[in-house]
Amino acid sequence: MNTDQSLPTTQTKHSLTIDWEDVKPKSSSQGQLMFRRFRKHKLAVAGLVVLCLFYAVAVFNGFVATSDPAKRNSSYVYAPPTLPRFIDHEGNFHFRPFVYGLKSRIDPDTWERVYEIDHEKRHSLSLFVRGDKYRILGVFESDLHLFGTADGAPLFLLGTDSLGRDMYSRIVAGTSISLTIGLIGVFLSLVLGLLIGGLSGLVGGTTDLVIQRIIEILASIPQIPFWMALSATVPASWSPVQTYFAITIVLSLLSWTRVARVVRGKFLALREADFVMAAYAMGAGNWWVIIRHLIPNFLSYVLVTVTLTIPGMILGETSLSFLGIGLKPPAISWGILLQQAQNMRTIALRPWLLLPGVFVVIAVLAFNFVGDGLRDAADPYTSNRF
Amino acid sequence: MFTYILRRTLLMIPTLFLISVIAFAVIDLPPGDYLTSYVAQLEAQGAVVSEEQILALQKRYALDQPAHVRYLNWIWRIVRYGDFGQSWNWNRPVRELLAERLPFTIGVSVTTLVFTYLAAIPIGIYSAVRQYSWADYIFTTAGFLGLAVPNFLLALVLMYVFYRYFGVSIGGMFSPEFRDAAWSMAKFRDLLNHLWVPIIVIGTSGTASLIRTMRGVMLDELGKDYVQTARAKGLSEIVVIVRHAAKVAVNPIISVIGWTLPQIISGEAIVAIVLNLPTTGPLLYQSLLTQDMYLAGSFIFILSALTVIGTLLSDILLAWIDPRIRFDREG
Amino acid sequence: MKEVDDILQVRNLRTYFRTDNGLVRAVDRISLGVRRGETVGIVGESGCGKSVTALSIMNLVRPPGRIVAGQILYRSGDGSTTDIAKLHPNGRQMRSLRGNNIAMIFQEPMTALTPVYSIGDQIAEGVMLHKKLTRRQARERAIEILGKVGIPSPEKRIDDYPHQFSGGMRQRAMIAMALSCEPEVVIADEPTTALDVTIEAQILRLMKEMQSQLDLSIIMITHDLGVIAEMADRVNVMYTGKIVEHAQTDDIFYNPKHPYTLGLLQSIPTIGDKRRLTPIRGAVPNLLTLPEDVCYFAPRCPYAMEICAQAEPPMYQVGTAHQCKCWLYEGNEVVAV
Ligand SMILES: Nc1ncnc2c1ncn2[C@@H]1O[C@H](COP(=O)(O)OP(=O)(O)O)[C@@H](O)[C@H]1O
Ligand SMILES: [Mg+2]
């Protein structure tokens, strides 16, 4: 046994080269990485799909609705929902979905209108029917609807309200206001937050201290009473459009602090971050550092914050309009629709008036899922905090 | 510790000042001279308002002066005389109305806060320790739902469910027979019977977000070195989790009282309107609808001041239990 | 390798992590032994599996990691032998060993202490648990041990919180904590990496002192050959989850056999050495993407041969108490474990 064998002392270069490079993971840009991680988050992807659908509905609401949301049917006041069926009351299967018509009579004791299903009248549903006129984005006029009764009989999928207006069409119509008020509000918050937070983070010193203090104070103000007070000062004489913008401003007045905090924090952290240091050390110019490293990292955080700020605004608008001090009829938003559900008696008799709330919940859930997914994708190393 | 409390209390003064400015802006913002509308209202009720009375009122609220004088006048009367002005709608001093309603608001809010923490901390710890277990998924889902359902909607749905399936109507803080009765054991029990509804309704969203926060912080802490050190000592897992990781994780949770409290008081306002509670919410709402701005502004001021004081108390509590803060700020 | 008086014997230990991106074989069939009263070094570049080895011996590997196979035999003073690898990580038996018989010192004194308890409470906690002492007795024990590790006026500092201690003091406190129950084996995972050079020297001296006073066996984990030279009686050189060379400390420095060991030695500066430093070319490969059954050092090895890319070398006996895992020594006796 040769135990005294020692290593050759010179660098005897062998010709052998082993290349394992090809099994290394490919490097990809921050955006691609973020997208890949986002895709893993199933709920977030589902939320994104739901949001895309909702916003498509918000744009094409006239097409998706089955009737004009303002159209009154005095003979169908507070009609209950009539859901599409495939099987009729005798148990026969119909390939094409249909609804039954409604019979109504006045209850002699309560003087309430009572509805019963009229098995005599069967209206089958079909796609792309002609009906009430509407405009898309206020420009293109059409009377084509995604679906409706083939014979043009009134269809109340989700019931009607006190004036016999179709709740389904009204909820669809409400999509535009309820979903855009958050977007515009968040845009305002974003502008304010970027400016003020950026100032705070870049200038530092006393400016930073003062701004931080103001943000702290604004954060300690209870939102809803404050929103209530401010929106109550919006003159009743203002037009719906004016009110709409007034409310978005009111909503963003407290919300920008969240964006500002993130922006400032990121600025401070990024200035010190190792990779920026590394880029400096490697001789990169100032602009190169900013474009290549700061902006993508920073944008992802802002995107997360913005996504998570929108649901609060949607809830804010809904609450204010529900109380009657936000948007006012004839504008249609989910909060306005919920106004009718204010008293116990109405809800007990007509629970379907709560249905707009379901859509609020779905939209807010979707935004929260997407925001959570984005956060995990932007920063996979810290768990969900705050 | 004492210097810390003193400094924090002094720091509160500019905060309160800014809040008072905002509140005054609310009072002052509505266009039109509210004295005129007040007088018009009195006259509509059949009262005769003399010139002197109008002048006296003008002087009291400094209505002929510029805004900053009006503000100083307003804040001076509050600080010096505790005079928050007159509610024109109720024709009573705002102070009296505040004294009636505020205790209930504070009571409901504090109880809700306690409930929120008592529920969220253990659930958050459990969710973190059993990350990705079915219970964790259930809590996470419930948490998302709790965040997504607006308070008032939850109140409405609860009201509907209880009415429809149990035939009881929930709402209010007392049964009719106790509403004006003097305090007694029976009245207190009646209060507890009613109180759980607003607590659940107001507390749900706060609990939901607190569970998520607690879970996140706890996951962070569980990954830290000192947890392994504690395990390496031979401590059992439950001791490691409760005595070490959770003890550290609870601190940031307490520090978020600063934003949980505004959330609760905010939610309380709207839930109280729906559930018809004798708290500040419905009164604020009515005052806004009737442009009774002194009442509204005072509520905003007091509610915000309450949250600021609540936050201060939570910070002091935090400094008391967390040695890092205690020593950092003292030295 | 089968020493009769080994207090601790690791045999064919494998600790794997099942991650989203694939299986990480962080510790892959390593064997090592520790005798009573001696210091065994484990040295290797960052990420080679040293900490996972230490945690495995403590049975503290957390999911997604798991001890997959192998034995960790602990022979206690009364002669009974326990296989730690077979014990439930949170079970009573394992917990009664941890801190009591085998203690561990962690790398980061800054983060390894619970921030919300005083130093004294954290030391007393373990003492009360294992030695069944009252709170007062445990406190006295904590003061005594803090004094031993060189904390001035320990009766005052005992109520301090970790953030009031400097880095070096915290590491002394960590050592005090590890020694508080008079364990037989102490695993020190890079105990001085986070410290200044002068503090490092003090801490190492302290550890040696404590070792001779308490007849400790120490497993010294480090990436620093200087620390090894200072402390270790025997050395295990680790690379990508495997031990590639094992020898007496002198042999490692004056008669290295494995090209990797040689590379490590050539990359440290020595005073008076005129030759240029030659760092090992290339980088540590990603454990995730390694093909099985090759020599993982081959791509960086100046002596690589065809066979290195075709089969994993066995451990060869290359001298007295000297083993090396390299095809260069093919023909030597293969060490069975
Ligand atoms: N919790 C974990 N999850 C996945 N991989 C891990 C984990 N902990 C360690 N590893 C992997 O195990 C390998 C060895 O790590 P470690 O023992 O910490 O190295 P070091 O020698 O620097 O102490 C590393 O490649 C690391 O990626
Ligand atoms: Mg390590």
C-alpha cells in the first residue's frame, strides 16, 4: 500500500473539461421572474381572471345587461329572482335553458304584491337577442344583448327593486362606477404618494420627519367618519359626474399615506441595498443604477400597494353610497343599490336586494388575492406582513 | 420609562392640533352661512329670533371674523370651558350629547379591540405553526372573506339570518324594557346579550387582518436563529413556540393597535347606524345629513383624539413589555 | 474509523431537503467520529453542508429537510449508546440529550439569543429544565458560569438583555449557555465568523480553556483554516455535502492529499510566502443540479481525469489515520464505513 504518495506539485493541466453550465437555471429579468412566481399563486391567477371579467363587464355593461337598468316595470315591483332552469315542473329536460313567467296578485291582508311562478308560460333563453338600446362608452349605440328571452318577455334573473327595475341589469350597470372609482381614486393616491413619499425618502432630514409625522396623524384618523364628514359637504346640487370626482378625491385623501410610506421605505432601503452598491462599485453611472435596478424593484412594490389599496376604496364608496352621502341616484353603483336594503323589513321580505353586496365581496376578494400574489411574487423571501 | 411616557405625551400635542384643524375644516367647509340656516330653521319652527340673539350667536362663534380667528375661538372654548358649541339640530350643547354617546362608543370599541386580539393572536400562531395545514387554509379563507365583506353588509346579513331563521331581531344595545332603566345586574346582562353582535360585526375585518399579520410575523420569527437556540437547549416545541417565538411576535402585533383602533372606531360608526346603537355613529350620521356641523366636527375631533390616545397607550404598553424599545428610547 | 472510545459516531449520514426546485442532498453519506476530550474540525466553503451536519447531530433539521439515512451514535458516560438519528426530533428522549449532553453554539451571536429575555433568564431556562434546580439556584448557576466565560461583574450583567451586550460578549454568553448544563459534546458552528479578529482569538482561547476544565469534546465547524490550525486535533474537509479528506491536523496542513484541500491551502495567505495566491477556479456547484455518481470537484480540479466524470471515487486510506476521497489514489485500500 502506497501511503506516501503525494500530489503532483505542478499544475498539470489535463485536457478534460466538464461542462455543467447547461444544467444551470437560465437567468431571467425581474419581470419574468415575478410573472413566473405570480403564476404559481393559484388564487391570485383566479382573482386576476375575475377582475378581467369584471372590467370587461364594466366597459360593455349595456351588452351584458338584459334590459335598460333604468326601465321601470310597474307590474313587476319587487319581483323575486327567476333563475334559468333546464328541467320543467313535470320533470322534462330541455336542452335550452328557460324561465317561467310570473303571476302576481295583491294579498288581501297585507296589501303586498305576491308573486307566483306561472307554469303556463315558459320563455326559453337565447344568446345575442335584440332588446333595449344602450351605448358602449357613451359612443356606440346598439340593441344587441348577450342573452335574453327569445320571445322578448321581461327577464328578472336577480329580481326587481321597488320600481320594478331589473336588479341584474342594475348590478351590471353599477360595475362601471363601483370598479372605476377605486381605480381613479388609487391613481390620485398614487400621484400624491409618489410625490410626497419620494420627497420624504430623497430629501430626508427635517422634511422627512415632518412628512412622517403628518402621515402618522392621517393614519390615526378613523376613515369612515372622516369620509362621511367630507362627502356630506359635497353640495347636493352637483352633477353626478362632479359628485363622482368629489368622492374619489375624498377617498384618496387618506389613502395616499399608504403609498407614500411604501415609496419612502423603498427609497431608503434601495439607496443602501447591496446590489446598488455593487452596481456603483462596478462603475455604473447614476442613471444606469436607477433604470436597471431601482425602478423595476420599486415598481413591483408600488404595484402591490396600489392593488391592495383599491379594495378599501371600493368598500369606502359602497359604504358612503349605502348611507346616502356618497353617490346619489340616478347614478348606479353597488353601494347605491344597497341603499334599498337599509331596513330590516325590506331585507326580510326581499333578501335579493342584498345581492349587490355579493359582487362587492367578489371584487374585493379578487383584488386582495391579486395583491397578495403580487406581493409574494415581488418579494418571495418575506412572508405576508402588514 | 417615565421620560419616555412624558416625551410621547408631549409629542401628542402637535398631533391633536393638526386633528383639530382638520375637524374645524369639516365644521367650516360647508358653503353658506350656517347661522342663517339655523335662524331659518328656528323660524320655521315658529320661534321668533331677535336681532340681539343673532348678534350674540355671531359673537359666540366669531362668525364675522376670518377663519383662523374662528378656529382659535372654537379651540379656546373647548380647551378653556369644555364648550364644543351648540348642536342646532338638537338644540343642546354638543358636550352633553358627547357625554351621552361617547361612553358607549369607547365601551364597544375597547371590547371589540380586546376580542380582536384575543381571537387573532392564538389563531395566527396556530396558522403559522401549522402552515399549509387544512386549518391554516380555513383561517386564511375566512380571513380573506372577513376583509372583503363590508361591515354594514355583514350586519345586514346577520340581521336577516337571525330574523329569518330564529325569528329574533338583533340590533340596539338594550331590550326596550331596559333602555331607560337604571343600571342593574339585569340591565348589564341584557347589554351583554346585545353586545356580541356589534363586536363580531365590527371585529371581523380587524381580526382577519390581524390574523394574517400575526401569522406572517410568527412565520418570520419561527425562522430566526434564536428559535433554534431555544430548541437546542432541549425545550419542548410548545415552550419554544409560546415562550420564545410568540413572545417576540406579539410585540409588533401590539404596535399595530395604532391602525387597528382607527379601523375599529371607523367600522363602529357605520355598524352603529345599521344596528341602531346608542353610540356616536348614528348621531354623527344625522348631524351630517342635517348639516349640524358643530356636532359633526366635534365627533370627528373626539374620535380621532381617542385613537391617538389609544395608540399612545399601546405604545407605552409595548415599551413596558419589550426591553429593546424600553432601553433604546430611554438611553 | 471505528474507534472504541468515540463518544460520538456519525455513520453514512444523509440529510436531504425536499424543495420546490428539487431534492437538495445537503449532507450525503458522511461519516465521522469524535473522541472524548478532543476537538474535531469540519472545514469547507460556505454552503457545503457544515451547518446541516451540525443540526443533524442535534436532530434539529426542520422541514423540508429530513435525516434520510445513517446513524448518529452517542455513547454517554454510563456506557449506553443511543442512535440520535432514530429518535423523534421533538420527543422526550431527544430533548433530554439536547443542551444536557450535547450542546450547540451558533454562528450569529446577534440573532441567536431571544431578544425579549435577559441573558440570565435564558441561561437559567435550560439549567432549570435539565438539572431540576429552583429559579434561585439556576440564577446562581448562571452567574457562576457567566463569570467563568469572562463576563465582568456577572451578578450585574445577568439581568441585561442581549441588545445591551456587544457581539463578543454575546458569544461568551452563548458559550455560557452551552456549558451551563455541563454537556459532554459541544458543537460550535462557526462560533467566531461574525466576530473581529481580536475577539475571535479571545473566544477561541476561552473555548480551549473550558475544554480542558470540563473535559469537553468539541466539533469545530468553520470555513477558516486558521481556526482549524488553532483548535482542531483532527480535521474533516467537506465539499458539496461529502467529506473528501480526513486526517490529523498536521497532515492536512503539511501533507494534503485531496486537490480540494490543496486548493483551500493555496488560497489562504501565509506570512513570508513568496508564491502568489491561487484561488480555486470556478465556483461551488449548485447542489440542485448535480448529476449523481461523479466527483463534484472535477470541474474545478486541475488533476481531473476521465474517470472523475464517470464515477464517484470511494474513500481511500492514504496514510495513518488519513483518508481521501479521490481517484488519484486508486489502488489504495478502500475504507469501509
Ligand atoms: N432549509 C433549507 N431548505 C433548503 N435547502 C437548504 C436548507 N438549509 C440548507 N439548505 C441547503 O443545504 C446546503 C448546505 O447548507 P449549510 O449546511 O447551511 O452550509 P454551510 O456549510 O455554509 O453551513 C446548502 O446548499 C443549502 O442550500
Ligand atoms: Mg453554516
